[in-house]
Amino acid sequence: MNIVRYHWCQIRLRPICLSGCFLIILLAIPAYGVCDEQAALGARWPEAVPLVVQPCFPCHGPQGRSGSPAIPSLAGLPRDYLEAVMRAYRYGGRFGTVMGRLLQAYDDKAIGVMARYFSRQPYPLQKQTTDWRLADRGRMLHRRYCRDCHGDLARPAEKGVPPLHGRWMDYLRWTLRDYLVGINQGDEEMAEQLRNLLRRQGPEGLEALVHYYGKAKP
């Protein structure tokens, strides 16, 4: 009787042991494959978006590519420029409907993270309808009043100075107005250039510049 029980136990335990070994092997094999696959995919994944940046997307668009003509894209702008503008909003040197209040919640470190992220994104060229006659006049005015700082294909922009080509035209109109009336502070040279242009060319000269930049081709 004991011998029968002994053999019956062996028969019952052997499949359990074998199935346990097989399960260990089965689990081990995919683990290496999954790790290798994840490592391979990780090399192709884009840079993670910092949490401090994500609240900017609802207004300025994913990765800082705005879909609204009244809101500027931040992607591809110089890091130094972005940091300076955000600090100006925070301390009252630049006007914005909500930016001044929002940036009160961010310290210099957070501003640096945001500026670094957006400066590393591709610069978008917005597709807009322009008047070729105004754009042609604006091209000449750009060379006379703006190219030394903002650059074009023939002359690169100064370090820390944003490009203007391909920017939303509505945003440019409001921003130029803010400089002229003194709402945007901290760049007296640009404000003086705009005042000179307005005296010599009138409001049509400013609109010609807007159409030239809206054309998105230097």
C-alpha cells in the first residue's frame, strides 16, 4: 500500500515540477525580448515634455506651435529671448491679457526649463494670406529698419533676437502697436526704429512689414 502511494505521489508531483520549470523558462524568455524591444524603442522616443511646460500647450499649441493668429508660437525662438520676455511679463515690463498673472507662479528655474524646451522645437512658418504689393514694400522696409537685428537669408539675426518671418500677422500687429505706445518695455532701440518708420512711412508702412513677415519667405 505504501509503495502504491509513493508511486502515485511521484506521478502527481512530476508534472507539477515540470510545469513549474517550464513556466520559469517561459517567463524568462519574453523578459529578455521585451527589455530589448523597449531599449530599442527608447532610442527613438522624443524628449519627454517637462511638466512645467505642459500648461502652456492649451494656448500656445502642442510643442509651442500656436494655431491661433492672436497667440504667438513659442517653438524655435531663442532661449535668451524667451527668458527675457517671460521675466518681463512677470515683473510688469510687458503687457499681456493673462501672461503677467500666470507667470507669477513660476520662478527663474521654471522659466529656464520652459525657455530651453521651446527653443529646441522646430520653428513653424504659418500659412497666411498676404498682399504681394504690401509684402514687396515690406521687404524693402525690413532691410532698412529691421534686418540689422532680426536678420534674413542674407544676414543672420543677432544672438537672442527672434525671427519675424512666418509669425502670425494679427499677433505682429498688436505687438508692434504695444512697442509704439510704450506698453512693451526693455527694447528702446526697437521702439525708436518703429517710431521712425511710422513718421516716414505712416501706418501703411507698418502694415507692409506685417504682410512681408506673414509671407513667411525672407
